[in-house]
Amino acid sequence: MPRLRLLALPLATALLLGACSNPSDVPSNSAGGSAKGGLSAYMPSNSSSNFEITSLPFVNSLSFAPDLCNDAQDVFFVAHQDDDLLFMNPDIATAVSQNHCVVTVFLTAGDNEYGTQQYGLDYQQYWRNREDGEREAYARMSGVPNTWTQQIYTFAGKAIRTSVLQGNPRVRLMFLRMRESNSSGVSMRALWESSDPTLVAPTMDNSNTFTRQQVLNVLTNVLTVSEAKYVHIQDTAPIVYGTRSEHPDHIAAGRFGEAADKAYTAPHVTVQHRDYNIGVEPYNVTTDQFNTKVGAFKTYANYDPIICPPSGGVGCVAPGESGGFYVEWSWRQYFHVDVTQGGSVARLADGRLAAFVIGDRSSSPLKMVQTTPGGSTWSAWEDLRGNYPAPPTVVNMADGRLAAFERSNSGQVMVKTEVSSGGAWGDWVNLGGVVSSIPVAAQQANGTLVVFVRGNDGQMYIKSQLAPNGGWGGWAGIGGPKFTSSPAVALDRFGRLVLFVRASDGAIYTVSQSAPSGGWGAWQSLGGSFGTDVHPVTGRDQDGRLEVFVRGSDGKLYHRWQTPSGGWGGWSKLGDVQFTGSPVAGSNQDGTIAVSVRSVGGSVQSIKQTGPNGGWGDWSNLGGSFVSLIGAMPDASGRLMTLARGTDNIIYRRGQNDTAWTGLQAP
């Protein structure tokens, strides 16, 4: 894929503007006074160490040099030094190894005032050492010397201490240095939880003061300047599994990150990483990943004596010892799964339906199938393995076997296929790419699969099987404007694939193959003005004409349809039901399209055509209390089967003409 061009000032220029020959902090005048750039010098009265705010150069803009980032920029927001190494790895190490640009922002200084008092440590020097430990850990993950350029960068009017790894300038660490909650004074947590918008938190080095909004402004500006494509935050709503409660700083940092993420409107992927509660889950990283992860953490731990108090070192970072939970965390990485994102429904070759979701504790795709074609009972969940925060897209190959597609956290497309229809599954295969949308796949007229993604440059890309059920060719771009949504695709009555996607101007665009299994024509705007979180959905009339459905800015359902001549009708609103998420569309036994949505009240509402290829009737309230729709598809009996996830986390089904929902089981 083409490389993404970033901000105008190359990083090489930025480094020259403020190069510092000493990779560690530069001592300032011990007599006090003001540091350069307007920062007030600060000597902690309760510290025996002799450091002050250092005289570092200011650089007004930090940018990546063109082509530096391999089309991928990851930003990690964490509360403390070590949260990233324990809970966001191996994602960080993987991103570094794949030449992503990696920005980690530490919201607190990790000062731990009461902990340092307990062990008789120098309070002020302690958090400085933790920053040094992070720098060496990232240098180790990068495989380069531990030599850093230290500078001050301005984000949203605040001077933020930033370290740039000289041997790999894709890697930078930023330190906001607010107090953690295990300390006196106004902490980062207090800022988030306070109802007083004027509450001010001074930083540990007195270089800044922050209100809650100012923290959000800084974090949002970091995302904007970095042109983040993957945003990683801590768990915003952790569930306590076992006996260990979550650290309140983790939650507050996660919610700060979530708020900044929502304010950042450029297309990107968001991943929430679980923290303490991963310790009760099965191991899910490979031995190589574990060795990288625990090695980076041990490197850091040499700078943090509270890891192995009171003498420090890494002797306790071993199974069965007092600090063995560090090793247990190093064997795991789990995600907070957003259950509102739904799932996928597909049909096996024998006619049985299969539902796919991400397990909210397993972080891996799960599959549940009808026990008999058209039957009322379903199997237990089968774990398809993998480590993903979003559900897969699942389609049939030419021989009827299912293929599941995922996007890894490093932005690559992964595929896993059945070995035999309804039987075992093979391993996940990496199809490459650097993408920022869920992959969507469809079978074209000649039986080969085509997978569609939005690249990190905002363009649409495709990859096709070289033969039915076979291997894959390379990625190819199909042009068009900048896009912001995941794509939707379907075969039209001429046997051509037709693609739909929302562009940055808010309109829905479409492009179709020029012939069955052929090349692609010109993009056409279907108009409209839809929100950034809108993803189009397709339906197919009985005569093969396509319809496209979207949620309007008023939260109501809109559609356009192909005309018999091949053109498109205008946008039309279908009633006044307001809903959240994306609609799901399927075909009834009589050939009519039915569209279901999750209303703002949580019930499922459905609307269908009055006849095949015809107009639309009124909305029907199917009731229930749900968090998301999984999908809808006719089963072997021809009945449209709709599946949804209840607020009790149980998956429910409702077939056409059923009068009630039937609970199956929780994933």
C-alpha cells in the first residue's frame, strides 16, 4: 500500500532542532532559577537527590518523517510506568518489530509516595528512575542502544517531556507526570472523578498544571499530531474476576483515553486492554512472545525497587515467588470486548446456521451452530482461538467451507478456514496489509473470495483468491476518495460485486465490477450526510437488485435502491424508529427484505417490504432487552433467523413467525 504522508516537519529536522548529546537528563543549575522555555525550576524539599527541571529545548511540532511509520502509528495511553509492559504487550513489541511508529503516554509520574515511604526510598528520585526503566525497556524491544534524545514538545499549550529513541526514532515516550492516587495532593484520578471542572493538578516536577479538560486536550492533540491509526487504552469498566480489585488509576487513565479517543475523529482502531483481571484467564501468548514480554519487564524492574522490595532487582519476577503475578501477567494479553459491536451469522454447507462473536473474556472468536438444519437447538460454543478485540466476518468459500476474517491489533488481515465443512478449523493465516477497518469478504461470480479493507491511508484495497478455495494474490487499490467506514459488499443481479462505503464528506459511495469477476469501474457518490460511526449494510431484492441501508444523523433508518435500469433511487427514510449501531438485513421466506435494528430503548424493531421487490410496511416491535444484534439469515427451512445479545449476555434467537425470543447461552 502507498505510504502515508504525515505532518510537514520531518522528525529528522525536529531532532536537529533540539538534539541533546547526553541521553539522560541534563543537570541544570543547582542554585535554582528558571529553566529555559519558561519552566520553573523545582527542588523537592523532601528529596535527598539533586535533580531539578532540566533545560531542554522546545520544539513546536513533532512529526514523523515521510515513509517512516510503515503506514501505522500506535498510541498507547497508560496510568503508570509498567502498565504498558504488563498489560499492553505483546502488542507494543509487535508494533515496534513491524516498524510502526509507537507513542506511549504516561499520565502519572508513578510516584507512589506512600510506597516509597514504607520502604525508605527517595520519593522524588523513585519516579525518575521508573522513567529511565521504561526507556531501557523500549530500547531493548527495539534492539538498539539505550540512547535517547530528550526534548519538550508543546501539546494543546502544555509543555510535555518527550523522549525519542535515537536508534529507532519511530519510538517515543511522553510523560505528563501527574500524581498517582497512592500519593498526597491532587492526583490524575481525582481530576477524572471530580465534578469541579476548575480543579487543578500540579505535576510532580511543577512544569505544568492540569485541569481535567486540559488533560483531554493534550491527549487528543497527541492523537492528532501523531495521526494515530491504532489507539490503545486501559480497561474503562473492568470486572473483578477472582479476588484482586482493579487499580483506580488504571480505570481513570482508561476513561481519559476513551474521552480523548472519542474527540479524535480521524478513522482509526481503538483497543481496550484488560489489566489485573487477566491473571485468572488461561495463558494466551506464545513462548516467544512471553520471553520478549517478560524480558522487557525485567529490564524495567531493575529500575523499580518496589517490584522486589526492599532491595530491588528482579529475583521475585519468577513463578511461585511473591512477585509471581508479574510472570502470570506476562503469559497473557486480553482485551475489553465491546459487546455492542455484534457478530456474524453464516450457513454451513449442510444448511445449519452458525453464529460468531468474540468471547468477552476469551478475546478469541467463538462459534455456535444449529445442531440440525432448521432446528431449534444450538451447540455449545467452540473456541476458534486467536487474540482479537472484534468479531470476525465469516463467508462461504466455493466448496461450502467457511472462512473467517479478522484484523490483528498490528493492522494485518488474518484468515482462518474450515478444514472440512462443519468440522475442524485450520490455523490463522496472515494475509498482510496495514488496515484500519474490519475486513469484509464476499464470493465473486467465479467462486473466488475477495476481501475488502480500508487502508491506513483512507483508500479501499482488495485481495482475491487466485482460484476457488485456493491461495491469495497481492493487495490492490481500487481508488476513490478518503473513506471512514468499514465497507459493505454484495453481488448484484448481473453477477458483479458492488461495494459501498462512507467517505470523509459524509456521503455513501459505491463502485461495482465492470463485469462478473472482473475489474472495477468508477466510484459514484450516492450522496447523503452520515456520521463518522455509520457503516452501510446491504440487502438484495428478490429480483437481484441491491438496497443499501444506513443510520441517519437523526438515528433513523435510510435506504437507497437500485432501479431496473441500473441507476439508483433517492434516499428515503423508513419510519421514525431511532436506533443505535448498524442495522442487519436478511430475506424472508416470501422473498421480502427484512431489516432489524436495536432501538435506543434496547428492544429489537423490524421492518420489511410489503411484497417482493416492493415498498415497505410499518415497524414491528419484537421486544426484548438487548445490547447488540449478531445478524440475520434464512435457515434450512427458509425462515429468517435473527440473533441478538441480551443485556444478560445470553445470545437469543427469534425465527420468522416466532412470537418470542428463545435464549441459547452466553459466550
